[in-house]
Amino acid sequence: MRANARRRGARSAVVAAGAALLVLLAGCSVATPPAPPVSPVSPAAAVPRVPPGPPAPRTVVSLTFDDGSRPQYLVRPILSDHGMQATFYIISGFVDHPDGSTMTWDQIHGLASDGNDIGGHTRDHLVLPTLPAAQQRSEVCDDRNRLVAEGFNPVSFAYPTGVFDPSSEQAVKDCGYRTGRSAGDVSVTGPEYAERIPPVDPYATDALATPTTGPLTLEYMQAAVRAAAAHGGGWVQIVFHLVCQPSDPDYQTCMNSEGPVEVGVFSSFVDWLANDAPAGTVVAPVSAATAAD
């Protein structure tokens, strides 16, 4: 019994000593070592920057229509729906042709009201180098004067069949045009993938070569734009003549003409230009493409 009493007394002493120690510690302040300084980290330093790559080459596509044929008016709503403008080269002596094969002045004015270019293509669609210099000048100047009289501002010209010589170049310049478009030489396979901006000779600009047989296909036009973009960009002028609509009775005759395009193919190409063309591709009429020249 005495042994148990002694053990109870020892435990009480230990508890009392522990309580006294806690009271002593509570009355003392314990210094906490200061936290090491934290250097501020900027967001730019937190995520390493990737150096920007070179900008995409600028590829300007001009949709150009020669001769002012009636079916070309089919593309007006297609261009308008995509907010695009094209260039229409008009043979002033053929407008309002009695057989209905050409657009009317009212239709041409409608195109111009949408922001499309109206350019010159001679009065009678004669091959200029086959004519005396004075007649060349008459064909070019009379045509432009008629377009001006209709209220247009023609600044670009397209040589009939794409053929020209120094005399016809001079006539185009003297009659007040800013540029003259030939035909061909720009190719999907090179060596010339696009005309330069500004062109070396503004009165002899090159266009995409039209296939010698068959219509313009979507694949061909897409390939031309891609090739230009892949080789430094530049200016791709695409030449359209007849626009063919499957519901027309003369559809097959139209498709057998020189370098035609089906209206559905043209619509698909414009849609591709708007949504899927290579970065840096823009669509502009000839007047805008050469505005800084």
C-alpha cells in the first residue's frame, strides 16, 4: 500500500513539473526566422517567348473578265456575297449587241456600283500589233473615251488576245491608262509564279496562263495561288472569258470555248479564296492592286 502511494506521488510530481514547463514556455516569445525574399516573376519570364516567324508572303489575286459577254453577269451576286470585287474589260463597240451576247450598259453600271473595276479592251476587239499606229491609238482611246462618257474611271487595259508591241503599249499609256495586261507567262510550274508588285513594266503585266484545252478548273486555280504563295507571293491575274451555266441550252458550246469557267466552279473558287487560301492571300481588282504604282 505504501508502494502504491509512492508511485502516485511520483506521477503527480511529473505532471506538476510538466505543467510548470508549459507555463514557462507560454510566457516566453519564440523568434521565427524571416522568410527568404521572393523575387517578382513577370508573366513574360514565366512563359518563354517563341520568336515570331516571318510574315506570310502577300499574294494578290485579281479576277479579270474579258470581252463583256452576257454570261459574265452571272458572277455579280457571287462576288457581292463574298464582299469581293473583280475587273471587267469591256469592248465598248460590242455593248448592247443586238443578238444579246454581251452585257448591257445597265448591267455594267450595276457591276460598277458594287465596286468592280471597269477597264478597256478596245472599241472593236482588234489585235493591235496588226494595225497602223494611228489605228491602234484610235481603238484604245475611242474605247476609253466611251467608258469615261458612261461615267466610269477606267485605269487598266487588257490587250485583245494578249498580244501587244511597243506601239500598242505607247497607245495605252497615251490614252490615259495606268496598266496594260497581256496574257500568260505566269505558271503553276514556274519559273514565273506571279507578276511582281509593282510590275517591272506596268504596260505589259503578265497573267496566269489559260489552259490550252478545257475549262478552268478549281484545282488549277487553287494550285496557281498556292504556287505563288509558296514562292514569295506577288500578283496573280486570272483571266476569265465565258461563264457557263449547266441549265443554259448552249452549255456544251460554252464549255468548249477558249478557257471557260463553269459558274459553280467559279463560286467554289471564290469561297476557297475567302476561307481557305494560303495566309497572306487577298483579292483585289486591278485598280487596287496597282494603286501604289
